[in-house]
Amino acid sequence: MSVRVELQPAYVLHTRSYRDSSLLVELLSRDYGRIAAVAKGAKTGARKRAGKPLQPFTPILASWLGKTSLKTLTQREMTKAIPALLGDSLYSGLYINELLVRVLQHEDPHPGIFDLYHQTLLSLGGDLPVDVSLRYFELGLLEALGYGIDLNLDSEHGEPIFENRDYHYINEVGLVPVQSSSEKRPGVFRGKDLCQMAAGQYSEEARLCAKRLLRQALAPLIGDKPLNSRSLFEQYRKVSK
């Protein structure tokens, strides 16, 4: 039976060409999760009735129908735009879009992730450091997917994270104390930095710790294939220096 959805809040995560004038679109919808759809005639200038181009980071109301996992986008309405993402914020937005395409299954509803995504886009366009906005997003994403990191307790003994101790992170287990002083970085995280993360206080050291920790935690979900957005971001940073 064909399913029809009307005017669902959504964001475009990714598009690519499909046949002569259409696009394959990956949407993040609030109530239906990640949706793959064909937007017929959606290439810029292909048809006047196609409306404005489908752009990432622009909230829309999307309607679609279909019997299979690939839907047909039947309508889209632009809603109130968010501040434009530029520079580091733009490349960070591309990263979270690619991350969501990589880790979310089609038609697996996650309203909390939709709301987290919306708030992160606002944050990326605001005053908070871009990397801190990304760390909040990554932590929230892991929590929503059932892989949350407890930054307050060690998973081995159930004791608080102590500032004067060092810890390892074991995927699907959590933070465990380092047993030997001979165990070296980069697989070691200082308790002081973890405590700052838990309190939402991101010093330079805590920001570096958070980046390493969350990259390790996300790796099994992302898989072995590198993220294109990371390479693009690195190239942009080299050119912009």
C-alpha cells in the first residue's frame, strides 16, 4: 500500500543527480526519520513548477508518497530560514549532514535527533565556538542512538570520574580507569578534561579531549570509509590560513 505523508518538517541532508532533470534527495524528517526520495524536475531551471532549489540547512515542509523505501517528493514549502552558515560553520554543517546519512537507517524515526539537528544549525550560526557546537551534537547523537557516554562515572567500578586520574574509552562499555602509568596517549583521556566536558566547560585541553573521544566513539557507527566532509574541511582550513 502506498504511503502518503503531507507537510512534514524536514531538512535536506544530501542531493545528487537522477536522470535528466531530477534529484535523489536524502531528507531528515521530524517524525519519519531519514527519507530517500526522488524530486522530479528539481534541478535548477529544469521546470518552473519545481520551485526553489533544494538546499541543505533550509527548513522545509515536505510531502511524499510511495510503496518502497524510495519515495516521490510531491511538494515542498519553504519555512522560516535560519541564519546562513559560512566558513567553518558551513563545513561543519556538511559534516553533520554526512554523519547523519552514514549512521541513520531509512524510516527510523528519531524526533529528538531532528530537534538536536535544528538546534545545532542555530548554534553553528551563533557565538559558540564551532567545534564545541559539534561536540554537543555528537554527544547528543550518540545518546539518541543508544551509545551515550557517561562522563560522570567510570564503567568499571561505578565510581565518579576523578580529575587526577586518567581513563580509557572502550566502545559500548564506557570510560574505565587506566591501570598503569606506562599506558600512553592517544588512547588516554585526562579526568580533568572529562570533568570539564561533563560540566559543559570547554577549555582548550577539554576541546581536544572531546574531539578525540567522540571520534573514537563514532568510528564503529561511521564505518571504515572516510567522511568526505572531513577532507573538504581540512582542505578549506589550509587554503584559508
